[in-house]
Amino acid sequence: MHTRWTFGDPVRLTRNVRDDGTYPGANAGDLLVRCGSIGNVVDIGTFLFDQIIYSVHFLDGDRVVGCREEELIDIDEPWVESAFDTRQFVCARCTLALGGETSIAAGTRGEIMHVARESAPASYHVHFESLPGRIFRVPESALVAEESSATNETTASTTESSNAA
């Protein structure tokens, strides 16, 4: 197996890392390191003989966490901050239309399935409870965190995503 990074290389985390029950002093499900955090590779190992695992020291929380290669990017690669994270529950801030027709009512609850960071601001692949089995790509401005789901009467345009990633 070929490693992408070596000891001391700076990397950025692309996904939140939560405790799976094995991190000392934390409870299962606790957030260990937030996506976007920067750290340095301090060790390299494998898991099940086919996955490279990088031990990364994240200075912000002074934690060393094991990360798979697909969870990291080079420090120099572009990074777009996001207001929401994968698996977070959100609500539509306004009515969402697809092809000119109302698809999602303001206040409808949805789950972020993927954060698209190709350009700023980030957009999201969201599964809304009112339309099971369909994923929509929604701009950040059209969403609000579930706990603060105040809505207004404006309408935003959305696209249906063919990628549920």
C-alpha cells in the first residue's frame, strides 16, 4: 500500500470524528475533532490489512486521532467552511422549489447527507422527511439549524441530486 502522507505532514480533516467508544476519557458519540481542523501526521498504520490509518495530532484539542486517508486532505488544498455538517438535522428556511413547483415547505425537517465544498458558499445534499427517497442539493442560505428553525416566506431554488453521497 502506498501512503499519501508521511510523518510530520500537515493535513486537514474533512469529516467530524466522533468517539466510537474506544477513545480514552470520552463517551461514545462525543465529538473528538471537528471537520476543517488541522493537524500533523505522527504515525501510520493499517486496519484490516487494506486501509491506511494516519494518527494525526490535532493541536486545537491536543488530541491524537486515527483517520482514514479519505478523511484527510493536504493543507494546501482548497477548503470551504460550512455552517452544517453531515448527519446534522436542518429545516428549510423558506419554501424550496424544483422546476418552478413547490417541493419543500418552509420549516420541513431534513438531514444533511453530504456537504458539497466545490465552491463557496457550501451547498448540501439534503434528505427531507416530506419526500422519502429523494435527495436535494440545497444552498446554505436556504437552511437553518433544526433548533432555530425560524422561517420566512421567500422561495429558494434547489436541484435534485443524483448523488446521495
